[in-house]
Amino acid sequence: MSKSSTRQDSWNKEEDELLAKTVIQHIKDGSTQMMAFEKAAEILSRTSAACGFRWNSMLRKNYQGEINKAKEERKNRKEKSLRTSSSPANQLELSMIIEYLQQLEMGDERTKKLEEMLNQERKEKESIVLQLQEVKKKYKYLQALLNQVQEVVMVQEDKDIITVCRNQ
């Protein structure tokens, strides 16, 4: 996690919309979703894994129409570019396609790493929850012990008062 990223628990509507806008723009531009998640992570001060998880688990289905439209725009732009371009430009398109495929391959590796990190975070959370439960048990025990000590002290004080009164 970079210095600018901070863990946050809940997403708000504005963050969801910014994430969606960023992903859809990257789709239009022919970029990868991983790059979109990294860009959104910078803006939202979250991890790219959190952005990817949010997009895939909660938002993607709500933006299917915009995704299809963005893909169609990208396709039309590329087709227009191919019709109006000369042979050297076609070579440029081929190099862009190769770069895109390489980025996709890297994205798969990143996704696997992110999934591993997410699983590790889940395991750590489970461990912390168990530790918290143990601390709560110990707290209850100590609270009961404190109550017993206070009762003993009160009984002793009562005895001391009675003794003082008898001696007077």
C-alpha cells in the first residue's frame, strides 16, 4: 500500500461514480481495467485492489450499458482510424495491440497477486477477531474479580468501623 493510500471501510456514491467514470473512460481509450483501478486508487486514496473488488463485485453490473457503449465507441474509433490511415499507421496500431495484450497478461498476474493479498488480509482479520474475543473474555473475568475485591474491601471497612465504635 502506498503512502497516499489509506484504508477506508465504506464507499460513498461519489466514489462509486468516480470509479465507474474512470473505468469507462479507460475502456473507451483502449486501456486496461487494471490501469483504471490504479488511476482511481490514486484519486480515491484507496488501493487498486479495493477499487477492482468494488468495481467487479458491486458496480460493473450497474454500468453494463455504459460499458457496451464505451466498447462500441472504441471499436468505431479504431475502425475509422484503420480506414483513414496509411501503412505506417497500421504498424502503430499493431504495436498498440501488442502492448495492450502485454498489459492484459500483466494484469492477470497482478490480479492473482491482489487475490493473494486479499486472502492474507482476510486471514489477518480472522486472527484479530479471535484475539479480540479473548481480550473480551479476559476483561469480563477481570471485571468480576474487581467487583469481588471491592466487596471484600467494603466488608473490611465495615469491620474496621465497628471495631472503632466498640473501642470508643
